[in-house]
Amino acid sequence: MANYGSDTVSVVDTNTNTVTTTIPVDKGPVYVTVTPHRTCAFVTNFTAGSVSVIDTKTNTVVKTLTGGDKIGEHPYGMAV
């Protein structure tokens, strides 16, 4: 779940509906999508103009894509 105001993403256990961890990302996260194998999540950071790539096993940001990676000025949504 993207937390725009705190520049974080919350990982939610859907069995208990509780937050299990919170991951810091770039400024203005608005959308999260997960790969079909659930190994990687992508977070669009509207304010920063970037996309954070999260390893779902370690719950850490492993890469941040920026304008040089041709993602656009203010990424909002995405599909995998």
C-alpha cells in the first residue's frame, strides 16, 4: 500500500489485515504493482518522478528508476 504523505510503502498481511513492515521509497508514492511471481514490486513515485523496485523477499528497495530510464516526468500507474 502506497503511503504518499510519508514516502513509504506498507506491506500488508491479507490474512490478518495488519501491516507487517514499512519500506521507505522515493517522494510521493502513488501506485504499487507486483510481478506475477510475487518476487518484485514496482512503486511509482509521482513527486520524485521515479519508480522504486522492491525485492519482496527482503522488503528492500533494490533499484530506483529515474527519468534517464525513460519512465516519464510524473509516473502515476503501471502494469506488469
